[in-house]
Amino acid sequence: MITHLQGKLAEKNPTHVVLDCNGVGYFVNVSLHTFSNIPDKETIKLYTHLQIREDAHILYGFSSISEREIFRLLISVSGIGANTARTMLSSLTPKQVREGIASEDVALIQSIKGIGVKTAQRVIIDLKDKVLKIYDLDEVSVKERNTNKDEALSALEVLGFNKKQADKILDKIIVSEPEATVEMLIKLALKKL
């Protein structure tokens, strides 16, 4: 019903925020990952999931669409409720959760408080195929786009390289060389392609 909220940040806590949207304050539960990604600006946008229970209507907010999709996948697994899913996204980044499921890392999933071996195995069995489908969802909804990376990627595409492969390699290069120019990115990527 409510897919996102955009408004003034009235209150910010590690477990929840209050968003003032035209005079209405929304209490939104957040993970530590989203909390750390919320910019200290007056106006913010959160992607939301509304959980309707018999005794409450609860809003969960996320800094990216992919984090919300991972949350929705997690709560679809028997034995994982919204609070456990939020704990998972507080202990690990959405990317770590996604990669842990994709690579069948039972120990990583089990390392989260409240998840045993059987639940971790069920998460992997139920979500392995589904998590691969959301693998490339927009991860940069709050962070600025890296225009150097975009230019380098399009240049590599023109040179005939596979876009997905080039994109992954550029991501790795940017982690180690965040200030790299377009030319540097292309040269470093060519060595690895």
C-alpha cells in the first residue's frame, strides 16, 4: 500500500526514524544498514514495506530498493519474521546477505542472532534462485552515481566487452581506487578483462 515515503527527518534512531510527510509523522522501523545510509539532510526518501497484523500496522523503511526486496524475500521464508529479517540486515549488508544465500554459506546466515542451522538451510534452499534475480537491482538509490564508472563502462562496452563482467571488475577497482579517473579505470579494467 505504501511503497515509499519522502519527507522531513523528524527523528533518527538506530532502530527507527520518524518522517514528517506534510504534517503527518510516520514511525518507520529501519535496519542499522539503512540507519547508516540515511544522509543528514532535512528531506529524505525511504522505500517502505507495510506489514499489517491483527494488532498493528508496522512500517519498515529501507535506503535502497534492493534491501527492501531482500527483506521481502527473507520474510517469505517460514520461521523468519520481520524482526529477524531486520536483524539480518542490521548484522550484514544486503549485499552480504544476497551473496551468502547465492553461495550457500550456511555459517554466515547462521551467524545471525536467532537463526539456527535448519532455518539457515531453509533460507538458502527457499531463496537461492530468487536472490539471483534481484542480484543487479539498483544499489545506488541513496549514494551518488559514479559518473567516472559509467563513462568507463560505456567505453568498455564500445570496445566489445561484456557489460556485466566489466561492471563487476569496475566495482572492484573503485573499492581499491575510489579517486580513479575514467582513463585509470579503463586501463585497470583492461588488464583484468
